[in-house]
Amino acid sequence: MNHWTPELLSPAGSLEKLKIAVLYGANAVYLGGQKFGLRQASDNFTLEELVEGVAFAHDRGAKVYVVINSFLHDKDLEELPEFLKFLEALMVDALIVSDLGVIATIKNHCDLVIHLSTQASCLNIEAAMLWKSMGVQRIVLGREVTIAEAGKIKKASGLEIEMFVHGSMCMSYSGNCVISNYTQGRDSNRGGCAHSCRFEYSIDFKNTEKESLKSYFMSSKDLEGIRLLPEFIDAGIDSLKVEGRNKSHHYAGTISKVYSDALNFYKSHGHFLSSDMLMWEDELRKISHRDYTTGSLVEYADENSIYNQREHDDNEYTIAGIVLESRKNQYLLVDVKSAFLLNDNLEIMPFNGKISTLSLKFLKTISGIDIIKSKPGSVVKIPYAEGVERFNLIRKCIKNDVAGFV
Amino acid sequence: MKLIIYIETTKEFDLFLNEFDNQFECEVVLGCIELSRYTKTSFEDLLILINIANKKKIPVVLDWDILNLESRFKKSIAVLEKIPLHDFKAIRLQDPGAIEYIKRTYPWLKVQLILENGNHNLVGLKSWRNYLGEQCDKLILSNELSKDHLRQYASSLDVPIEIQVLGRILLFYTPRLLLSPLDKKNSEAAFLEAYGSSEESPHNGFPLIENQHGTFMFNVKDLYLLDHLNELSEANITNVRLDLRFDSLFENHVKDLIRFFKKDISEKELKIKNDHIRPMIKGFYNVNKTDILFTKLKNKRIQRNDEYYLGEVVDVERNNQIALLVKRDGEIKENIKKLKLVTPEGKIKEIELKWIRNSQHEEVNSFTKNEIILIPFFRGVTVKTQVYLSSTT
Ligand code: SF4
């Protein structure tokens, strides 16, 4: 029996990540063009890449949503119609926007579906009704909204509802932080956020003699909602969004694979009582993340949602490479993303099925010279492995690495 | 010029009335802790303040500027229903839910729309204004807008514009309680105040507040535009707001400020600028370059951009070969033997191919999209070089 599940919406920070997300199971991806989006640091898509990305996703039944969620200025709006016409011709599936000026411009120039970005901080039923009257078809709710509240908003408004299920979180109500504007001269609502909320602050309480306290009090833990998939489904949430257009290929592939595996399990079984649940959680711990929290998904986020640590990288795994070509019974061509050795602990992530270890009998340059260490930015040959396909990710366990030896 | 001022206590109202005697237009903003972001006025005190205003015939506006999660929304409405709304000239709203609710439930009540978050384009401002129709009393705009934009908007909109000209600049608003976990002893306090400084930021002493609505952070410098009132008035920006709610500003300076608005004293005679505990700035009033200063991190030269695109260099073996990930099907004809290569540094090289091989080193006459092909080595070509069919062919 096929049970209903929400759409899994993955980030696509680049064309390559789009392909990885779709192949690893995302039902939809969201991406930004060269302008108008908030993630200026991610690669973003040129017009040519948009054409290729949309075709790739559509050929595989996945949808593409284009993010236009900066707070746009008058001049930007003048340039927007041309881009809208292009996107309409491409038949992208929706635009994600946060500004009423953008909504009005879209409605004047094309018939594309409009999703309201989380940047607009839509938090209640009445707000959803307002946006509905403005022509919005789907609302990406603020991360402060619980699943139960989201269910009520959906029921009362009749709109499609999208919620974040995984990823980094802004500590502020989205769109309500201008720290970077005033401290760094960079508009955080136009892609210039300097992440000042991740800094350590010394806090002096007013009217006390107490010494200053040092704290990362504004830094939020990351959201993880895999255990709450039943609640999302019960509430009828239409789309589960993963944050992270700036994140790695490893991240794009892993979250797409883990969440789609979990949702597919539900699709066929109608429950999540899978022995794989621990494995899925384990996989989510292998990608770059801060400590996880369920944020406000069940109850409003409390002090346990504060990360209160310096940002640090203690990843156990890193991406080693991406398979470019598979020559049956001969070799795999791998685009090396980070250096690995012949005898490193490597694992291959198939699009379907379990992750398995990969031991290398040889490691060669593309012209066939034996090497013991690959270097990033090169293409190498490793032994052929049955079932391995183009765009499969190869990752490396680094937890036992000693700095300087890799 | 109309003065907009928050009053939070009867003592403040007395101080205000001691000096103000209707010599200029004024609007008093009243709120209560349930509806306003950071007032300390209780619901009971709000009712007293309304009474005073009525007696003195001072126009008052109700402040409902919090963002409302669904559960909070119900509480807000319950409070609102107990407030004599007919005593107010208008209500100030930011949450689109509150706007929608007031529009539907109290169509006679004028709305002052707080559009201080974003809303940096005229199309959007006009859309908000049209959405409210006759109910729209004014638009309260962002202090990130420069005077040129303000002037343009004021001349294009048919409702008044209000901006803040004095007081704290709000930087950050979260519903999460971030201070009380640090001060367990006082964690039950309804209103915590602190200052935050970071070694990672050149700025020190960000004022912080925590109350039942969450945590708020303000800029280390306060806004001061009182020396621009004539300019604003000429630009048809006729509503200017003073926020004296913090740092004893009301107590210490309201008298002076009213005298200034009465034109009894000049701006130069105001003591506030010198007395204030934090420096004062003009913010983005003169110019806002926050999006110009931010340069895109992406190297434009490694982005593909035209119809002759063939692919990208993924490996270079010095003096031997270059590996190319091709992005289109092709045959080895004359026109494919000439290539244009654009390196990440922007250098352009035109080259002629002697051979093309597949990854097994077999010479090939055609290739397919997404295949790796090998071409001879050319000096200066690095990984991520973009490869185009020579446009002359
Ligand atoms: S500084 Fe932090 S809270 Fe502010 S916009 Fe950036 S991520 Fe969000």
C-alpha cells in the first residue's frame, strides 16, 4: 500500500548539488539565480545552469523552486520581469519570495506559482489568510511555529504548508535581524549576513555587580526532525525543507538519502518502526552539524536549543570524491574533493540501499600511473565496483586521522 | 511636523503635559506588556493612560507590534477585546496576521502599518497601502532607507510616512529567551536588561532586553536625526518618532524636546546629544551602501555563460594531458578542433586540438554529454578552466 508522505525539499547550492540531491531522493530542490536570493555565498545558478538543472530535475520527476527572497530594492524590481519570463519559459515549479513588491511584480508579469519564504515570518492563521489573499499558494512557516500549530494553519487557510525539518537555524525571527547591516555594512536580508549570532559575547547584566559572563548565547543548535516525521505526516504538512544551500556535496547527498529513505519506508509500511531509524540518525550525525535540537517543532524552543559553543569542525566524515564515470569491470573515475590514501577508510553511498565500505586495490592517475595519495582537484581511477553510478558520493572516515598525516 | 512619542507611565504623561499644550501636532503611542514588544506598561496602567489622554484630548494610538505565534495570537486578541478601541485614533501593527485580523474585525479602526522590516521598494509599499484601502492611516518605514528613497516614497504615496528620528535601533528580535539561562537567580524576572560585547566584533555594549516576548538586541549607537527635521519636512515626511523608552531619556529630556518642537529652543541647544550614554548616529539616512559593499564571493570567471560551452577542466597532468568533463554531445569535426579556454584567473587561450581520447586513452571521434575526455596539455590551464568551442568556427 502507498501511504501519503510529504515532499522532501532539498537545497541545491550548485548544479552538481542539485543532481546529487535529486539522485539521492529529493522530491524537489530549491535554488537561487545569480541575483535576488539570500545565499550569496553559495554558487548559485547561471541561466545556462538553470536550464540544465531544471531539465535534469524534471526528467526525474523532481520539482524546482527558485528563491527570490531578498528584500529587493526598486532597481532590482526593474530587472526582475526579464528573469521571471525566463523562469516561466523554463517551467520552474514555483518561486519562493518574501516581499510584497516581488509578489506584485510576479503577478503582473507571469503566472508562476508563489511560495512565501520563511523570511516573511508567517506565524499564524490570520497571517496565512493575508498572504493567501495576495496570491500565495504555499507558505514556508517561520521556524518558531510548532508542527501542531502548522497543522491548524493548514486546515484553516487551505494553503500548502512547508516546514523546515533539518539544518542550521537563524536565532532571530527570519527577516528580523539587521546586525550585519549596522556592524559590518552588509545587508543580511540581501545575502550579507555575517553570522554575528555565532560570536562569543561577554554579557553584563544591568544593575548587578556580577562579573561579565562569557557566552555564545545567541547561537542556535541545528534542527533535526527525523524522529518527528510521524507528526509532520499526521498534521498534513505538504513539504519538508532541509536548510543548507551553502553546505557540502556530502550534506546534500546524505540528507536527501536519509530523509527520502525514511519517507519511502513510511510510504510502504505506514509507520516508522524501522530498525534503520538508528542508522538514519547515525548518518545525520556524520554530516557537518552543530548539536541537534528539535527547535520549536514540538514545543517552543527553550534554553536547550542554544548551542553556546564556539563553531568547530569535528566531523567524522568528509567527502572524498564524486564518481564521474563507471567503466564496467575496469575502473571508476572519481573527481577528488578531498585528498585520500590508498588504504583510507572509504565508503560508497549508493542512491538506493545501504552504504558500504570501499577498499581500494589500486589508486591511479587518469593516465594510469599508480599513486598512494590522491589530490583534490584531480581525477583518479579506482577499482570498478558493481552498482556504483555516476554522482555516487565516496566519503572518508576521518575520526582517527592525525593532523598532518593526511 | 507631527511628533510621535511613546508614553509608558502616568509620571511620563505628567512630564509631557507640563510642557505640551497643543502648539504642534502630536500623537502619543500607548501599549501594554501583552501587545507591545518592550513596554513595561501593564494592562491596568494602559487604561489609566487612556483616561488621561481622553481628558486632555491628546490623540492616542495603540501599539500592537509583537509578532504573534498562533497561541500568542489568541492571547493578544483576548487582551485587545478588553481595550476601549474607540478611544484610539489608530492601531500600529507589524504582524500580517494582526493586520488581517484588524482589517476584518474592526474595519472602522485606522491602521498604521509598521513596515520597518524590509519593504524597500515602492511597489511593495503601494501594495500594502492598497491592501488596507481607506483603513490605512500611515506607513511607518525602515530606518535603513536613505533620505533619497524616503523623499521618493513620500512623493509617490498618498498616505503619510513616519520614521524614527531618535532612540535605540533594533537589530534583532527572537521569541527565544536568551538572557535568563545566563542569570538563573533572576530568571523569573519579567524584564531583564544587559549589555553584550564580543571580541569578534569591533563594537561593544549592545543593549539587550529579555521579556515575555523574547529577546531583543539594539545597536551600540542610537539614532539621532533631529538636525534633519527641516529637510524631512520639505520631503513631505511629516511624522517623526521619538523613542525615549530607555536609558531615562524621557525623564531627562522630554521637556527639552517638546520645547524644541515648539521652536522655543534650537536643535543646537538640545542637551541630549552630549548627555546621552551612547554615541548617536545618523544610520543610513544619508546613504545606504549595505548591498554595494557586499561583493559576491563567487568567481564570475568560472561560471559558464554562453551557447558555445563545451565543459570544464577537471584534471591537469603537466606536460601530458588535460581531462575535461564535457557538457554536450559532439563529434570531432573541424569546428571542434579549435577551443577557447577561460581560466579561473580570466586568461583566455585559443588552442587547436591534435587529438581527443576517452578515459581509456583510446582516440575517439565523438563524445557524449557528461563523459570525461582527454585533450593535450596546454600551459597555464588549471582545474575549473571553462572550455568553449571557438566562436569563430
Ligand atoms: S546574524 Fe544570525 S540571527 Fe542574524 S540573520 Fe545572521 S544567522 Fe540570522
